[in-house]
Amino acid sequence: MNNFEYLYIHWPFCNSKCFYCDFLSFCKLDSLKEEYNSTLCSQVKSLKNNSKIKTIFIGGGTPSLWPVDLLRKFFKELKSSFDLTEIKEFTIEANPADITQEKLICWKELGINRLSIGIQVLDDNVLLQVGRKQTVEQAINAINLSKKYFENISVDLILGLPGVDDSTWQNTLNKVVAWPVKHISVYLLTLYKKTRLFDLVKKNMISLQKNAKIASLYNSTVDFLEENGFMQYEISNFSRPGAESMHNMAYWERKPYLGLGLGASSFDGNIRYINEKNIKKYLMQVESPLKFAEHEVLTEQQIFLEYLMLTLRMKKGGDLRRMLYFLSNEKKERFFSNLENLKELGLIFQDGGRIYLTKKGFLLENEIILKLF
Ligand SMILES: C[S@@+](CC[C@H](N)C(=O)[O-])C[C@H]1O[C@@H](n2cnc3c(N)ncnc32)[C@H](O)[C@@H]1O
Ligand code: SF4
């Protein structure tokens, strides 16, 4: 991997584990932060080339827990290994409880120009119930402080958390659209196996909202955000005009990217590479160049499926010619007959050579992909 414009960096440490979270993240392993930083540094060094980076996204885990001295050290290495002079978008994910003036100043100095803050919902009881260690007051303070340093702020919300009634959700939306933010991600709660929330639901200790309820809330959320100037450009993403996330668009458009850090993936257009996911094994690479633990050469069928899945997530839809390119005549016929069917059901619409999911279709994306596939 030596030609990429998009860079992802994974910081896997958190202060506590939210009950719904399935991301590769750990709490109580703080003693490994320094070694992790050194591993990242040596991997960056080993990749030194002339790639001109357009976007960087530091995700996690909780990147706002990256100690500033270690972060500065890492950036020194990054700057001497790649060309960062033409960065357009540089995002760090942050939890409200960690945002301090010192960190905001450091992030700004390093060239970070976009904050993605995990708000989830503005209700202390709901947050407590799902093990999210943050309060509404912290969220509001974090926004007030961040706006002094950053113009481009995005917030994450989760729709469908247990215990959120209509008025709590609407109150969250009312507040968030009035904040100085340019981008809002609204994720539908996914119940992952092996999470604490999954166990609590299984034991009937927590009940989730019904799908029909979530669907109706999703529809009203899309309308409300659009009425307030946040236009939907992807199933879960809304922005003020021109503030769409360039980094995420690169994933959905299948552009090559490099992923650094534990379990991060990279993509060169045909092959997907995955870094070591086991932290102990990963840290054994502290003195070595980046080694991918797994890789998968995508077949034409997988490329077709990926294109279909990623492109239909976006409001701008997908190019039919590119989809058909990978299909045999027999499969093309089946594809068109399924497409007609989905159009009649009001789940897809076609305009010239492009197809798009309708609002109803966005909620049934997985089923629609299976049908088309
Ligand atoms: C992996 S987190 C990293 C950022 C940061 N640690 C945080 O929690 O805010 C990125 C976002 O994923 C979303 N998320 C995490 N688990 C989810 C789940 N089970 N269902 C839906 N969204 C989820 C949350 O909105 C979160 O802000
Ligand atoms: S803070 Fe973010 S990454 Fe960490 S456990 Fe919670 S949702 Fe997962």
C-alpha cells in the first residue's frame, strides 16, 4: 500500500465500555498506551512515501483520551513520513467528558480541523442505563468550549436507545439543530451479540423499541433535520451544504485508504487488508514495519455487492452501468426484474442511468441489496 489519499488511525482505549458497543476498544489497559503509540510510530516510519494525504480520521475507541504528549510525538512521525500539506479534512472523535481547553488547543495546533463528538441522546437516565459515562451538562459544556476553537463540528446520535420516548428524542433534536454544528450522524441502534446490552435484552431486563416505532422516528427525524437545514446525504448522515464528510464519502465511493492501528483495515481498490486485532500480538510489532494480519482479494461478485451496498447508502445513488458491468446476461435479467419489483414497491426509484433508495428504502437497505443480488 503506497498510494493513498485517505488515512484512518485507530485509538482503541476507552474509559469504560458502553453496553451497546461492539467496536475494538478496551478499558483498563491504559498502561499500554505508550507502547501502542510507539508501535504506531514505527509503522508510520516504515510506510514513509510521497502520498499526499487529503483526509485523516482518528477513530476509536476514544481518541480524545490520546495523551497530548504522545499524540504530538506520533504527529511528528506522521508529518515526516507523508505529505500533509494538502489536507482538506482532519477529524478526531471525541467524548464530551474528555474535552478540555488544553486538548482543543493541541488538536488545533496539529492541524485537526473537524471534531466528531459522541452525544448519543440528551437524557442522563438513558445514558446511565446503557453505561455511557457522560451527562447532558458535559455534552453542552463540550459544545460550548469546542465552538471557540473549531468551526467544523459533527455530532453522533443513536436512535432507538432503550428508554427514549418521543419527547426525549425530539428534545435532543431541537437542541442539537440549534448548536453550532455542521454535521449530524444519526445511527440506528444495532444490537450486537457479545455486548452487555444484548445480555440485558435477552434476560428481559431492558426492552428495546419496536421496529415500527424506530422506522417512524427515523422518518420524522429525516424530515426535521432537513427542515432545519441539515440535508441527508447518506442513510445516517446529514449536513449543512458543503459540510459532508469527505473521509466517509471516500469509503462509500470505494477509494483506496490506509488504516493504521489495531484491527484497522486498508483498501487498494481490489484487496482489503486487516491489521492484527489482538492487542498483545499487535504490540509485538513495536519495532517492525506495518504487517497486515489478513487480506482478501475481492472477486468480481464481491466488488459488485460492495458497490451496490455502499453506493445505495448515499442519496446520490448508484450508476446502473457500473453495477451491470459485473453481471452475466442471465444475472442482468434477474437484476432488472427484481429492480422493477422494488420500484413498484416504492423502495427504489430510477432517474436515467442511476438508481436511488427512497426514504422507505433506506430503512430496508439490507433486504433490498439481498433482493437485487
Ligand atoms: C465507535 S464510536 C467512537 C467514538 C466515541 N468513542 C464515542 O462513543 O462517542 C462512534 C459512534 O458509533 C456509534 N455507535 C457505537 N455503538 C453503536 C451501536 N451499537 N449502534 C449504533 N451506533 C453505535 C455512536 O454514535 C458513536 O458515537
Ligand atoms: S466510548 Fe465509544 S468506543 Fe468506547 S465503548 Fe463507548 S461507544 Fe465504544
